[in-house]
Amino acid sequence: MPLRDVPLEYPTSKAVAADRVVAAVGLDDPAKKEIAMKIVSSAENSSLNWKAQYKYIEDINDGRGYTAGIIGFCSGTGDMLDLVELYQARKPGNVLAKYLPALREVDGTDSHAGLDPNYTRDWKTAANDSVFKAAQNAERDRVYFNPAVSRAKSDGLGVLGQFIYYDAIVMHGNGGDSTSFGSIRKRARGKAKTPAEGGNQTTYLHAFLDARVWAMKQEAAHEDTSRVDTAQRVFLNKGNLNLNTPLDWKVYGDSFHIG
């Protein structure tokens, strides 16, 4: 879908003041981070109970092999391999260690070679281990959460904008292809300035979401754009730049609420 033309707007003094208020608390605030985890889980797992997802694993037939854990680590994209390597470093000889050679071989493919038939069972066993849970948290933060929040803050974005960046990196990664987070951001900045560049935050975030929707529609597995249209865009249209509760949204037809 082509991007709609978004007129550049420059913030009034009132808007500037609002942006300053928005910037006071970040998505890395524990309460806000908890909200972020729940919203992402609603899209990734159709549940607000993100802590129940450590054990999640299945092949969703998106060309990425197994998708698993709290953030959708994939056997075909390298982040699952990084996770299991971290787990091995922290707890040598764990139940998943024997799969490291296979994970290295299937990286970049959707193959299960060397993983079936017991990998899913062993993943669920590992998910009962606090060391593995902590490793999932650490990789989520290192690869996705921290880079997204840092980039958003440097762009002058508040909590909602930081979440919008985070959700984009979770789905699209931070690589160099045309649908990656970096390319989405570049496309958005071609339509509107970031607040750090003197632009209006709401205008810029609409441009970013437009670019995100375009990127999602380039891949059949992501062509349902409701996690933007009936979630993030709803918060933005309501002016909820701080991602304050209560929150109501829909993803893939399911309704969710955080009080």
C-alpha cells in the first residue's frame, strides 16, 4: 500500500510542552514495560499473559522455522540460536545444549533438521528453568527492547512512540532489508520530521505507522495489519502518547483490555 501524503506540521508551544511531559517517563519504566509486554503478547500469542509464553513453541509456517518464547525467537532467523548459546554460557550442559549444532545448521532456513522430534518437548522443559527464563528476558532486551527504546528516545518520542518502535523491531528486525525497522523509520522520516528534528510527534508517528503497514503488506505472513490499525493507531488517535491505562484494543479480531 502506498504511503499517504502526510503534511508536515510544526509543534505549537502547547505541543512542545506536551512532548516534554511525554518524555518524562519512558517505556523502560517497569510499569510501562509490563504494559508493552502484554500488548506484544496479545499480538504474538493472543494472550496478555506474556509470562506464560516462555514455553511456547511451534512452526507457524511463515518460513522462519520454529517460533518460540516470549518474543517469538525463530530457529530460522538467528535469534533463537543466540538465545540458546546464552543459555549454554549461563548453564552449560542444559537440556537444549545438544541442539546447538542443528540450530547453527538451520539458521536462515525453515528446516527442522536435527531438531525434531524432541526439540519442542525439551524447549518446554527448559522453560521451567529460571536460568532459561532470565536468558529469554536478557535477549529480548538486548536485541529488541533496548535498541528500540534508545532509538525512540533519541528521536524525541514518548512512551507510545517507544512502544511503536519496539513492536516494529520485534516483527521486522533491525537488518538492512526494505522491510526492516531501519527502512521503515527511513521511509517515515521521508514523510515527516521526528520531534528531535522539530517535527510534531503525532504527525511523525502516523507516518511511521503508515510505513509499518506498507512493510507488513510485503509479506503474506504479516498482511493482517490489525496490530497497527486496531491497536497502536487507536492509542495514537486518542492522543495517548504516554500509553496510559485504561487501554482497549483489538488484534486479529480479539479484544483486549488493561485497566
